[in-house]
Amino acid sequence: MKESAHRPAPGPARPYHFPHFERATLDNGLSVIVVPVRKLPVVTVSLVADAGAVTEPAGQDGIARLTARALLEGTRSRSVDALTESLERLGASLDADAEWDSGALTMTVLTSRLSEAMALVAEVVLEPAFPERELERLKAERLAEILQRRAEPRGLADELFSRFLYASDSRYALPDGGSAASVSAIHRDHVAAFHAARYRPGSTTAIIVGDIGVDDALRVVRSRLNAWPAERAPGVDADDRPARRTRAVHLVEKADAPQSELRIGHIGIPRVHPDYFAALVMNMLLGGLFSSRINLNLREAHGYTYGASSFFDWRRQAGPFVVATAVRSDVTAAAAREVLTEIDRMRAEKVSAEELSLATSYLEGVFPIRYETTAAIARALTAMVIYGLPPDYFDTYRDRVRAVSAADVLRAAREFLRPEELQLVAVGDPAVVREPLEAMDLGPMQSYDTAGVTSQEAGVRGDT
Amino acid sequence: MRIPIETFRLDNGLLVTLSEDHTAPIVAVNLWYHVGSANERAGRTGFAHLFEHMLFQGSANVAANEHFELVQRAGGTLNGSTWLDRTNYFETLPSNQLALALWLEADRMGALLPAMTQQKLDTQRDVVKNERRWSVDNQPYGTWWERLPALAYPPDHPFHHSLIGSMEDLTAASLEDVEHFFATFYTPDNAVLSIAGDFDPSEARELVRRHFGPIPRGARKPPLPDMSLPDRFGRWLRATVPDEVMVPRLFLAFRSPVFGSEEYYSASVASAILGVGKSSRLQRVLVREREIASEATGFTFDLSKGADLLVLDVTGRPEVSGDTIEGAVGDLVDDLRTNGVSREEVERAIALVETAFVTSMQSAGERADKLSMFATYFGDPSLINDQVDRYRAVTAEQVTQFARARLGKDNRASLLYVPASAARSGVVETRAAAEVVS
């Protein structure tokens, strides 16, 4: 650091509070959260159902996303064209999608058009038609996406990394959108049944954020969604067992690739965990910030990459912990070595007070910047609902970040980073990366083609 | 909705815009330098963007990468990006850290060169080469950023060449280039500074004067060559690229009126009618009715000099040929020219534009960036408050008239990617553009 004499000191901090929210429950069990934000004439609405990929019936992987998207494909009284046009003429952009722990409809609209737009949202969730033709179209689009993945190194690396991490019968081993085989086997009746089973008011929350008062918001929600028959979907826990507990290297061969996509990691921890804040701060220092150890090492000291980062993929059960980067082919093994060194260093000794404060002061200061928009506030409350975070979570967040000590960071590194269990995935040019990776002797190495098939399997099947 | 705006200019030419909003203790600082890849000299493609990386390598009173560290330590977010005709640098911070952001930006505008070294340049050159591999070379269809402008602008036009740059030109960049580029383009009279959010205007004015006031005005930058172009290509330009992709994808571009012009708003509405939202024509007909495409969008590049591009981007289904996609998109555009657009379609497009605009203005960073944009391109940040009205003034007749004038067969450029295995025609060699973030 240079001489800091001329540097302006901060003025007194002005107070910030996460927007105040009110909760209510309708007679049919629907939870409602209203967050009045008087800034611009706009409102974001989210309907968050316990209808994520982890709740899918066995053998129907991908049905959660398919069902969410199919909600927008027409209702009993409106074709897909009529429905979309009604929404877009109100200037409403309505998205429906599912991830691991939820299925959600989200819409942002000008306040003046909220009531009309909400009527359409209610129609979509209460009276979907799931037209056969549109459903088959969505399935074909998912199959095309799976095919395209084979030529897309980033997505391919992410997808295969999860497959190598989790036990083969864990839902987490497959992409949340499902596989070609599972998606092909899904029919209209399955989708209608999944919708009936998982989109129920007792396990759904309506979140309304923006330029509207609590009473008005409740009135709009009640008038549109009270007719939803009272029922509740039972909770489902995902299976998060690992595929193996020893280190292994997985080389996905992409001949002539100009760069290697690297993923290095193992299974992490669930979102709700007593040491969440220690893990969060530890990861910021390891690879979560631009000035983190891994990024400064790989990008700024070595020039190996455009960027390198690490993160915990937070889910209700244990999602992956991963270091992700893309590096020049000829330094693939050297870059992997640096990542392992940084993980070891994180576990070896306490960070200095100066380094610790980089993460804690960042997380504390950036807090209000994260909630500038109605959509961002709705996302934060969606996380609160999905993971069951306590009502004072946002009000105590900065105190809890500040309370993390260097000893906490060391404990988190030693507990949550497990070098002996790391799985290393490289999607790259085998002619350049195989030998140096083998020479590192990290563990047994297996090669795959871009469909994720090993050479042995291909030989046995004789079809690729 | 109107954004409050105050504007003033320092004696050294720096144009400053302020926009107060006290709903949260947040402030955004945003600087646009009126220089982009269009200003690069021959043999130095990619230099404007490489130079953007060098601006994070320290200045007289700031160490390498310390800019990032100081802003993040203060609880701020930051980045920079390079485009064909501008480069921007921006941070959003807790509002009590405004002075830090202004000091950091002023230090690198006033005194970058003392911190520049060969080693820093070599490292950032490697970083940028990896950025090129990541965003262009190892990404399906990643070369479209280069190939489309190369196809749609003549070889001697400043928008023709690659924004991220060729590997050879990146290798050739020297410290002398850094010095020369800095002295020529990174001057207060070639920049706009915008501050949006929670600040006291008199205090902000005083801080701006203190930190930026002493920086000397530049010797005038060399003017860009005449960038004007005929209204139409004059024929249907075609390039087919057999590539390592699984499905065909078409980029169909039209030469289009420059951003901010009267006709631009008709062009923008036409692109939305064709390709914005699920009830746009491309999605309704190609994705749902005919089921030959899986994705389809339309947009404009929003270039304010020479000529803009209106682009339709359509990804085919695996079993469909590139030729079928190209024919189907052509038919759709022909139909729009022949039969025109309806008032309802125009209203739908404008309603979506309006929601997107109001929604984006919630963010201080977005607000500051748009103020800088209007100030840089047109010298008038208050144009931000006219945008929704200018869209609302567009009529169906104007859109139809625009389509008839500009979307004909003599003004199309198709860049068609096909799976290499299914390819028939030869590769077209082109070079040129991407919005790159540092």
C-alpha cells in the first residue's frame, strides 16, 4: 500500500435499515409478505412455491422446471398467445422457473397496472391448461439445450462437476433441468399431477415489494388468490451424499480447446448452518472478492486467467463448494496447483486483522447496495422463505458479519475445506493438459468425452 | 417520473452531472471517457480495452489493484467496460465514501503514468488474452461480436475491427502506446463525470472541484474520420460460418438510424415488435407456431455515430437447417414490410420499454451511467427524462414506414453459424466487436 496521507477519510455513516416488511396469512394458508418501498412507481411480485427440483417424483427429473415454465403456456380461458399478449400489453414481464428449492413466478410491473396483472398471475397459477402441444415444445427445447451443452465448455464443466460430486442416485447429481432420458419420459398428466401436488397455498408465499401500501397489497392478493383451495405440500429433503470421499481428477476431452475450464471442489454445507457467517467470510477471502487470494494469485500475479473465484452454492441441503476458473491450456496443471496451495494456506494459519477486515467491511458496506431494486428485495425475501431464515435475519446481518473473527475463519477453513476430498474437473485439450495433470499425481484420473461418457463405457456400448 | 439533474462544467472542460436521491445511503460515481475501439490506430486492435485494464493497475498515489481493494473495503462495487465509442468506469459505495471514489478517479485521470510498468502491461496483456479465449474463442458463437460488425461496416470504417483485439495486436501493444493513448484521450475535456444518489450537492461540487479541478485540459484529440454511411448496405451481405456448434444460429442485421435520432425510436420499436418479449413476432411465429427456433430476440446496438445496427438473433432447433432459419426470418421481415404493424403491437412494445426503463432507474449506478451516456453523446444529460415520451410518440405508421425504408433485401447482413459437420459453404474471415467488462 502506498502512503495514505492524501486519502479522504469517510464521513459519518448514515443509517440504513433493510425495508420493513409485514407478514400475513390468508384463510387458505397462503403466506403473504408485503414490503412498501416508496421510490419509483413500480412493484415486483413473487409467488414462491415449495415446488423445486428436489421435490420431483423419482424418474421425473426436470419436471419442476418444465411445470413452472408450462404455467405460462396458456390457461383454461386463454391460449398461450392471448395470455402473453394480455401480460405484455400491461408492460408486465412475468417469468416462471424452478430451481432446486422452489418453483416461482416473478413479475415486475408499473403500480398503475398491478391489479390487472395480478389477475393474470392468479389465472396462471390456479387454472393452467398445460396444452399438450406447448408442453411437447418445451420438452423439445430442453432437449436442444442439453445437446448444445456439449459444445459449451462452461456449462459442461458445471454440469459434470455436480455429477462427479454426488452419489449417482442423488437428485443433485443431475442438472436441475433434468436429463434427455428423464425429460423425454415426462407427459402432460405428470405435469398436471406435479402442479396439483406442489403448487398449494399452504406451502406458497406471495411477496409484494414496491410502491404500494400494506392494506392495498393485501387486498389485491386476497381478491385474486383467496379462491385457491386450502392445501399444503409436504416438505422434501434432498439426498446430498457424495459419490466418493477421496480425491479424483476428471478430464473432459475437448480437442483443440483454446482454454481449459477448471472446477475444483467438493460438497459444501447447507444454507442454514451455525457457522454460515464464518464460512461466508472465509470464502470471500479465499476466492469471493476481486482482491481474494485465488484471484490475485491466478489473475494478477500469474496472468493465467481472466478471473478465478470460489463459492458455496447455497441450498437447503449441502450444495457444492467450488473454485471455478478458465485458464490458458498450457498452465492448466500449474493453475490447479496454485488453487490447491491457496486452499492449504487458508487452512494453515489465521488471516491478519487487515485481511479479515477486507471481507467484513465489504459485506457490511455493500449491504444497502444489494437492495436497491424491488426485484432484489423480493429475491432476498424469497431466500428467507425458502431457507426459513429468522425474521430478524436482515436486521442482524451486519452485526453477525462484524462478529466473525480470524479464529472463526480458520475454523471454517479447516472444517469446510477438505483437500483430501477435492474433485478436479478440467474441460480442455487432452494433448496439452493430460500429461501435466497426471504428473501432479492428485489422485486417479478418468477421461470422458463431451457427453460425459468414459472411453471404457463407449467401448462397451460401442455406439459413440 | 422525472430524474432531478444538475449540470456544470469545470474550467478544464470536465462535464459534471448530479442527480440526488436520498432513499438509501448509497452513491454512484460514473465516468465516461469518449474513446473506444473506434479510436484505435491500425495494428492496435483491442488497445482501448487493454488500456481499460491498465487503469486498475494503480496511479501516482494508488498501488496496483489497490483501486479495487479500497473500493471493496469501503463496501463498494466497481468495474469498467469498453465499447466501440466509449469507455466507462464506475463504482457504487456507501454515501459517506463519496470523497474516496472521487479521489481515486481523479488520481488516475490526473496521474496514471507514474504507476505504469512493463511488467504490469505484460500481465494485463495475458489477462486480456485469456478474456478473449474465454468470451470469444472458447464460447459457442463467441466470434459473432467480431464477425457481425466486420460484415456490416466497411473495412476502413472505425466500427469494423475487433474490440477485444487480435492476439498479434495485443502482443504488439507497448508502454509508449499506453503513454500516448493516455495523453490523447484520458483528459477532463474528453470525459463526463456523473454522481447519483445520496449526497449533498454543494459538498459534491466542492469535492469535484478540489480533486478534478487541477487536472489540465488535453491537447485536442484527433477527430474521428467521417463515419457517415449510406442508409442501406446496397445488397444482402452474407457470411456462413461452419463452427463447433450443435445447432444453427442466425444474426440478421440491418443498417439502422443512429441512436438518439428521430428515426431511431421507430427502429427500436420495430426491433421490439419483432423480437422483444414472448408475444413478439419472432417468438410467436418461429418458436411457437412453426417450432423451428428455440430462442429469438431483437435489439439495436445503440451507436450514436455513423450508423447503428438493428439485429435479429435466432437460434434454430437441432433438426432445422440454417437455410430454413434464414428463409423464415426473411419471410417474417418481408411480411412486416408488406402488411405493416398494428397500433396494438406498438403499444405492447412501448409498455415493455417503459417498465424496463422505470425499473432500471431504481439503481443509482444505472442512473449515473445513463446520465453519462446522454451527456457524452449529446452534451445533454437531461435527455434521460425525454426517453419515455419519445417512445410514446412513435406511431404504427412510422414503424411501418421505417420497415419499408430500412428492412428490405438491399439492407440485410446475415451471419449464419452452422454445425461444422453440416457445413457446405466456406468460412468468411472477419474480425471485430464485443462489450467487454474488465
